[in-house]
Amino acid sequence: MNLFSKRKKYFSLEPQTDRKKSDKKKKEQGPSIPNGMWIKCNTCKMIIYKKEITEYKLCPSCGAHFRMTPAERIAVTCDEGSFQEFDADMIPENPMEYPDYDRIVGKAQDKTGLREAVVTGRCQIEGNDAVIAIMDSHFMMGSMGSVVGEKITRAVEYATGEKLPVIIFTTSGGARMQEGIISLMQMAKVSEALGRHDAAGLLYITVLTDPTTGGVTASFAMLGDIILSEPKALIGFAGQRVIQGTIHQKLPEGFQRAEFQQDHGFVDRIVHREELRGELGKILKLHQTGKRGNGNE
């Protein structure tokens, strides 16, 4: 019996370049899935079809709150057509002559369609007038530079002059390192404006969203008369690794999350995003006269 009468084919003599062309052709003939159709939830790890996500930007699987842009926040918070923006054309300079800062800012502007990391304006919420400021984590992680501080300060001063309440939606990685000491000065500037607003007997509400950290937490984010938060928002000053490395102790479970902060008195109430507009409307209605029992009219 001739054992070698039939040869088994264990490999292909097709040239490598031809195989690459063949593979490429197969891929081209396969199904094409456009980019950006799916999003992964960092909480439950589910892959979600974007069209399943409503205007409230919630995970349909676990209810996690995804980060929102100012435009999305305005749409679900303000009465339709009531928002009037302040200082829309204000743009940052490069006060410290930081290398490539102009390019970094330009890239953030192209990505978000915004001039800076905060949008301010006047609006109505369930028929109640208010001044709001909405920070955007998509713009250089919501970092607080000179323009962010100036826009928020102007909005607060306008509210004080018009005897209106202020609502600030915070989300930030803290002070903007590219502006150095100029950025840190914004903490005091905004806080001083809020102090005058408080002395006038007017209401200030903060809504802490994920993440609110650094110099923003150390200043105006925690100065609210009423401090609300979205569920599971990261709230703190320094990062957990920095704190653990400093105190050489293991941190408690859920440290720096909104629920932990509420248990320890830093947050008054955690409000689900779908209920937030109604909650704000009730608070504004209760305080619409601007009186808070401190003798100020």
C-alpha cells in the first residue's frame, strides 16, 4: 500500500500579500457598524445601544447616571424656551504663558462646541425664576480657570442685583493647572460673590454631579444653603490614592460617593435625575420671596 499516494494539505502556499487582500475583502463584505452607536456603563458594565438612552442619560440596565452636557442639562431642568445665556462669547487667555495651552483649549472647544467649561444664564424652573450655572466635565474635565470663575461670579452678582436664587450644577476636576495661581484665585472670588448673595438673604442651591472634586469642592460647591447630589456622584477634594498614601489607612467602602457624604452630613439630599426638576421647583417656590428667617428682606 502506497502511504504517500495522497498528500494531505496542512498549509497554504498562497502568498502573504494575497491573504491580506483576501482578509481585507472579507472584512469589507461583512457588516459595517458605525462608530458611536454603543456605550458601556461603568457601573454594571453592560454594553448599551445609545438609542435606548433617554434624555435623562440613565443606564437602562442599572439606572446609573451618565455625565451630561450643559445643553442636555438645560433641556431636562429649565422650562422650555426660558433659558437666556450670559457671557456666551467669553474666552480664556493664556495668563501664565503655558506651552500649548491655546491648542489644548482650542481642542476642547472643538470637542464640546463651548467656549469654556461652564454655561451660565437665567431661566425658569416650573415657573420660578432662577440663575443657573452648569459646569461641563467634557471641557478639560470641568477645570476651573479664570473664565469659569468670572462667568460664575458675574452670574451670582446678577442674581444678587435681581434678587434671584442661584443654582450651580458642579462637575470638575478642580483648579486648572495651566493657569496656576490665577485659577486658585477664582475660589475666593466666587465665594466672595456668594457671600454677598447670602448677606442679601437670597437662596443658593448646589447640585453636585459626578465628579465634583478639587478646588471646586473646597469652595463654592459646598457653600450652598441646600446641597443636593445625584446618586453615586464622586465628591471629594483629593483622590483616594493620595489620601490613603498620606494617612496610611484603608478608606471605608464607598468613600467620597454621594451616599457616604450624605451619611456624614455633607449632602442634604440625593435626588434621582428624573425627579430633580420637580425637586428644584418645589424648593424655589418655597423660597421665592427671598426670606430665610434671618431678618433680611
